[in-house]
Amino acid sequence: MSRRRGASDHGEFHVDERWLITYADMVTLLLAVFIVLYALSDTNVRKFNEFAQSVSAAFSTDIFKGTQAITVTSGQDSAPETDSFDAGSGVLSTDQRTIEATIKDYAVEQGVGGQVSVDRVPEGIAIRIRDALLFASGRARLDPRSSGLLEKVMDAVRPLPNMLRVEGHTDDEQPDGPFYTDNWRLSAERATAVVEAMVAAGIEPSRLAAAGYGEFQPIVPNVDLASRTRNRRVDVLILYPKDAIEPFGASAAPDGNAP
């Protein structure tokens, strides 16, 4: 008579142990989820955009139909002049939110929240700073008290690959004091002063340009003291390729909410 296999023999399967298979599968899935979460926590918004593009491309029906080749770029590219900027969906908006978080929080802490704004403009993004935060009236030498704010601005733009244009703007009145007789020169030298500060802080000079517009590009008409105060400003423009900003063209112009 053959010996009956005992309950402890290898290979015997107990019905009441089937839960172990489900449990092991669940643990494996949880491990995969935590690995993905950890990987995403150690990245930046541009890398997240790359990840999102990859997923979107992978699940695109065009791939399965074989009708279209899809290229997923790195999202870590550059200024308009280099032709290497990734204008993928959401990059400009993501950059704007990041810059706003950096600069506006600092401005609120310093009690100047209403004098600094981050706005969408036809060329890309504009960081707008009222002149009184940077210069004495009628002067183009940076006030030492402006260093903290300028550092925050530079912290916001330094990681970006984009070209930058610093613009000086005035109101329609004659400059105060004996140093400048016209707004063209005052606005241009103020823009140049900010550019020089950015170069001194380590921003690549080849990324920078300075322009003075005098009173000829106001945000609002120069009709009273409040409007003239808003128009006297320095704009730091972060420039994007046309294909990155074209969908926003209708809403890109100043909307009157800038300082």
C-alpha cells in the first residue's frame, strides 16, 4: 500500500492559503507605486512635463494606427534664438506659476506685493517692478535696498534657458533732478543698470539685452498720479518662441492688472 502524502509534504496546496497570492500581488503593486512616487518627488516641473509627454505619446491612438511619428522632447531646452526650446504643452504656464511663487511670496513678505507682478505678454512672461523699488526719482543707479528683490528675480530666471530682455519705462513727465533731460536716456540707463547687476550675479551676458522705451509703452494712459506711478517700471521679459506663446496671443496683452 502506498504511503499517503502528509500535510507537510512539499507541493501540497491549501485552499485557505490562496489569499497569499492576492496579498503578494498587492504588495508588488504598492512597491511599484511608491517607486514611481519617489521618482516623481525627485524632479522638477520640466521633467514632469517630459514624463507627461511620454505617457501621452505612449497612449496615443496614432501610434497604434501607425499614422504619425511622435517625438517626445526633453522639455529642458532653450531660448528662441537657439531653436532648441521645447514648446510642449504647458511649459510656459508652468514657468509662470513657478516664477510667481518665487517672486510674489517675497514681495508679500516685504510689504510690496502690489508693486511687483508676473504677467503674460506677447513675447512670453514679464516680471514687472515699479521703479520706486529699484531707483530714486530721476536716477538710474540701483538703490542698495533693491538687492533682495533683484536676487529673487534672478533666482527665478537663472535656471531657465530663455533669452531675457530688460526694459525701462517711464511716465510722460520730464525726469526729476539734473541728471537726465529726457525719458529715453533715463529708461535706457535704468534697464542697463539692471542688466549689469544680473551679469554681476552670474547670469550669462549672451542671454541678456537692455531696452529703453521712455513713456511710449504705458500699461495704462498717463492721466493722473496713480496711472503714472504704474507706468514707471522695469520689466524683465522672459522670451519664448512664437509657437510656445501663439495660443495665448489673444490674452497676452497687458490687462491692466500690472503694477
